Amino acid sequence: MKKLVREEKTAFKMVLPYLLIVVLLFVYLIGSNIYSSFTTEEGTFTLQNYTSVFTDPVVGRSMINTVFWVIGSVLGQLLLGLLVALLLNESTKGQILFRSIILILPWATLDIVAGVMWKWMYNDMYGVLNDILVKLNMINDYIPWLATENMAMISVIIANIWKGFCLSGMFFLAGLQTIPPDLYEAAEIDGANSIKRFWRITIPQLKPVIMTTLMLTVIWTINYFPLIYIMTGGGPGYGTETVVTYIYKLGFRFLEFNKAAALSNILFIAIFAIAFVFLRSIAKEEAR
Amino acid sequence: MKRSTKKKIKRSITYSLLIFLSVVIAFPFVWLILTAIKTYPDIYAYPIKYFIFEQRESTLTR
């Protein structure tokens, strides 16, 4: 290990109390969660919580829903983010204005506010989306956005794309600005057209950024709770019930804290595995 | 000459796409603000009232 400079030592000493509090808090919370997932309400050891999680049909349904939710949201967010980043990178005049409207506004809106706002816009009767789409002749009848299971899932994913694409857009924009322009000039002299330049220069140069963004977005989308809870509360039926909303419901509606703890431990392990796979592939990429 | 027109076309496509995207993306937020300054009957007006100064005879008061 490298020897620390004296100033660094002082800095570490100053950070230490805060670090200790955070670490102890995490250790205590995770420890108590693991403890309560292995005990009954009376406090005796049992595996009942885990078996009841695995036999619960709603858990399977919520996992399938989570997969759809993650695939839809992440794909949409990354593609829209990439498009916006490319456009912003091309523009010279008014970049700050467009950047603040497109990349800051949705990100700066609170989760709860965004949820209530989208719920109101999706309203069957008084919602503005139906009205605009009918006026533009894109649909003939009003769509019940949040009333049927599949449509509710699609609507929630659209809202999540709106809320979350800014992060990947910002990362991609930062990544695009680090690509040296002489690469493009050399390719242009060699006669590569813009599509070829995009696939052969932009994407490979951007790959590390894309991988990191993909990992962060996947984990955040799995864990993302407020928007879906505000908009549908897991309904209609179990149409938009993801694992996190079901954990909340189990814990604070049905008051089955031990089962909720067991399910959240399973989710934690799943997310840990996903993060591990991603981090290993990123490390491999860097080692090459 | 050909090169500069190509650049101009590219720039106009870029900016029109940017303007379109910013309108679409800012719209929910604009709608939030518009709804915030409406009165309760205006919020629940059918057909929808887009602006507060949009005068229309109410069916309820008649």
C-alpha cells in the first residue's frame, strides 16, 4: 500500500466519525434484516419465511413484472439518453438552454411530484394525454392508461423513461466530449460515412461509459419505488407489482415483517449478483 | 458549396429534433405548472381547459 501523506492522514481522521456512523448503521440494518428473516414473530429460528416466499404466487408474478419493468425502462432510458447526448454534442448554439430543459428538468423533478403529475396526465377523463392524442388524430378513443394490466405497465415505464433518461444522457454527453476529434477527421479522410463513423468510432469509444451507465440504471430501476407506488400502487390486480412494491406491501400493509425481510434479502442477493457480473465484465474490459 | 449545404441540412435537422424533444420533455412540467394555477372547477373541466384565461360558459352555473 502506498504511504499516506500527512495531510491525507488528517483528512482520513476527520472523515472517520462520519464513516463509522454510516458503516455501523448499514451493518446494523442489514444484520437485523437477516436476523428477522430467519425468526418467527416470537423470536425462534425458522426457515418458514423463505419457504413461504418461494411458494407465494405473487412473488413470481412480481419478479416477472420486475424483469419487464427493468428491460423496458433501461432500454428506453439508454436509447433516449444516447439520442439526446448525440444531438446535444452536435449543437453549438444554445446548448446550455437545451441541456437545462432536456437533461435537468425531469431529473430535478421530485419522484413524488413526477408520479402525481403523470397519474393526472394519464387520467381517463380529465387527463391531458388522451385529449392531445385525440386532437392530433393519433387515437380514436380515449385510452384507459392505468386501468388495464398491460397498459398500466407500459404507462409506468413511459413515465420512468421520462424521469430517468437524464442520467444516462448526461453520462453519454460527458463521454462523447472526451472522444478526440482527430479520430473523426481521420475517418472522414479515409472515406467513412457518418453511419460507419458512429458504429466504428463513437460506440467503441463510448463502451466503458455505456457499461457503467447500464449497471447503474439496472440497479436503480430494480430498486426504484416511489414512481410506481404513487402511480398505480402495484395495481390493477398485480399488473405493475414489482418486487420492491410487494416488499413494502408485505411489510407495511399485511404486517408480515419477517416475510418481507426474507424477500428483501433475496432481492439484495440478486442485485449483488447482477452488480458482480457487471463489475467483472467492466474489469475484464479494462484489463484488455 | 455542396459541403456547406450538407452541413446546413445536418444542423437544421439537429436543431429541429432538439426543439421537438425539449417540447415533448418539458410538456409534463409545463402541465404541472398550468394545473397548479387553475381553480378546482377548471381542473375538472371537460373538455379540458388548457389555459386559465380560456373563458367558457360553464354548464353548472347555467
